[in-house]
Amino acid sequence: MIKVIRTKDLHYFIHDSKFNTEINVIDLGLNNGSFSNELFYFFKKKINVYGVEANKSVINKNSNFTIDNLLISNNSGIIEKLYIDDEDSGSSSAVFKKNNKNYKEVNTISLYDYFQKYNLHKKKVYILKIDIEGKEFDILNDKMINFLSKNVLQLCVEFHDFLVDDNRYDKNIKLIFRNFRKNNFYKVNFSLNNGSVLFLNKRFFNLNLILKSKIYFYKYYFGIVRLTKRILPV
């Protein structure tokens, strides 16, 4: 049985009951671990979680997870500045900054090297969540998307082009979407601003008309529920 699941922080993924032996989850932009914690209990604790968070101060240590205090970037082993958002710790970013003087220096690791570190390139990764505050535009090039297409079943990506008022990311995001399509991924946008995009790997999911219809039913169902909550008084 296949279900469309929405997490509390508005990421969406497909749960196919046939994948019930080894569930590997990579959480890039772990923050306090809310996404991974929710999946941990959804899958009845039978998952392996690998989390990466650049802002060390927000990490809640969880002995069930493998956690690295690193910054995902194009290159490994260098130091980059992470600009801290004191009002919203989840919005701390190496790209966007409110205060040039409020930053931490963090070691970087490339996504390719991260996979190698834990031999994840030799396993099936059920969910890869990417919420890294603008760095997604740097790392999601054609070569990386092709690499991910070999063993990642689905990606939940938050694109942060909505944080800017100009069109600086328009060309880049169109190219990213094109490269996902070229590498046999099916894209579903669960938001109006690319803030919650799901990429499904056609190598692992049989995206027939029935499944596509189910996905879009849930997409609009969740949208109506969210809109109703905004309109109706509590």
C-alpha cells in the first residue's frame, strides 16, 4: 500500500509498505531533529537516521541518530561562515545573512563525501531531506543529481528562492528541475513557492496513473485543509 505522508513541518514523502526492511533517512538541515524524530516514530523506530546540522547550538543529541555538526557544501574540509539568525535558529545560513558580524565558522563536507563516509552510496536511501537555507542551489548540479539517482528513492527539498525579491535563482532552479527530470525523477510541488518539493525516483516507484492520481489527490486535500485552518476561527 502506498500513502502520501505530510510531516508537521510540511515536508511530504511517499510511504510504500513494500519497502519495510531497511529504511535509511538522510536529514540535511537537521536543526532540532523534528523531521527525523517524526519519521523515527512513524516507522516504529526501525530506521537509520543520518543528520547533518551546521548550527551546533540547535542540535538535540539523539543516541538513535548519527549526527554531524558540518556544513553541506560543494567541497569538503574547508571553513565557511554560517550566519546566525537569533530569531529563528532554523534560518541560520551560509548564504542569507541578517548580520554580517554574527556568524560561526563551520567545517564543510560535500554531499558526495558524506555518502562515502557512511557507505550510503552502497545502500538504498529511502528519504533524503534537504533544507539547507540556500546551499541547495550550489550542491544540486547535474552530476550530483545523477549520483543521487542511483540509490535515493525520494528527496524532500525546500528551495529558498522565496527569500529573495529578485529573480537571481530563476535560471538555476529551472535547470535543477530539468536535471531531476533528465535523471528519471518525477517532481511534485506541494507549495506555491518551491518551499516543499518532492522528487520521486522512477527507478524505484512505479509512477502509473493510479499513483499519480493519489499523489495529486493528497496534494490538493492537504492544501484545502491548510487553507481552511487559516480561514476558520480557532
